[in-house]
Amino acid sequence: MAQPDPSVNGDGQIIRLLVVDDHGLVRDSVSAVLNTEQGIEVVGTASDADEAIRKAIELKPAVVLMDIDMPGASCFDAIRIIRSRLPDTLFVLFTAYAHDDYLDQALRVKANGFVLKHDGLASLAQAVRCVAAGGFHCSSLLMKRLVVDSKQIRLATPLHSRLSALSPRERELLRILAQGLSLKEAASLLGISYKTADKQKTSLMAKLDIHDRVELARYAIREGVIQA
């Protein structure tokens, strides 16, 4: 979404930024680049949502740039907690995945920006400046999924849980695989052949639009299929 893009916030002050990502290389790279941007100062970093809460309360950043998909506590819960202590804090979420459920949750907690990682580092600086100036920033790829009017920003199509699209057997297979068991072990537990289990795994991953075992486990935890 196009918004004014000043290098400082509305008070003419440097934008104090907290960067949160569980991958050290990403966190360090993003922090290093954004710290060279005019009008932006990275005042701290965190590796998960729990640390983000502690660092935000301690450092009082104007903007928190936070990865969505991290182990441990949910970034959305972190936003609620930080905002309860620091109501003026602004939040830009970034992720490698363009799932509607992520976008829906971001809107529900009233995040101020949503950026896809493949947009590049320049888009993060733009997002930080935009929200600091009072705007809402969203990757152009995602804007077609949103309706923006005078009342609110919402998904153009109401979200239906992808989990509900799974058959009972696919859901059970998801639960087993998300616990770290192999496909062979899952097939044995379900009393089906390896070939059948493989077909069901392919089907459930296609329905969920998830093609990585780690992300599959994280999704299962978020949806309450298994416990963290």
C-alpha cells in the first residue's frame, strides 16, 4: 500500500527499531542493513517472541520488526503483551510464507505492516518508515487479498481454516508426522501401506500449501493439532 515514506517519524525523531528473528544470519543481516538506513536505529535484537517481549519493555522501540514463524511463543501473542505495556509501539511482521491465516492473524492483532521476505531488504526499510509515519504497509503481492475501506482492513475472502479441508485420515497423519515420526512409522501406526501414506501426505501438504516437515510441525502446533 502506498504511503508517505519519510526517513524519520512524525516527531522528527530517529525511528528506534527492534529486530526479531530466530535465524541468526537473517537477524544479523537485516539489523546491519537497516542500521545504515537514514533515520533508523536498530536498538536491539531478539531471537524469539519471549525475548522480544523482554527487549521491547526494556528498550521501548518505536517499531518492532518481527518474523512470524518462530519456535516458542506466538508472535501474535507477543504483540498483544507488548502493546498492553507499550500501547504506542508499532509492529511490522515479515515472513517467507504468504498464508492467509498469517495475514488474518496479523490483522486481528492490528499489526501495522506485513512484508514478505522475498520482497527484499529495501522493502523492510520502506515498511518501517511507513508505519512510523502513521501508515499501513503491506507487500503488493498480498494487497489483492485485502479490502481497505474507511472502517477497517480485512481479507477480501473470509478465511476458512485449511485444516477443515483435510480428511480425518489426513488430519491424523498430520498429527503423527508433526511429532517427528517417519512416514514408515506413521503408516504402521495407521495400519496402511507406505504407498497409501505417501499419497495422503502429498494430498495434505497440497491442501495446506505446506511442503516442509518443519513448517508442517509448526502449523500443527499453531492449529492445536499437537502440543508444543
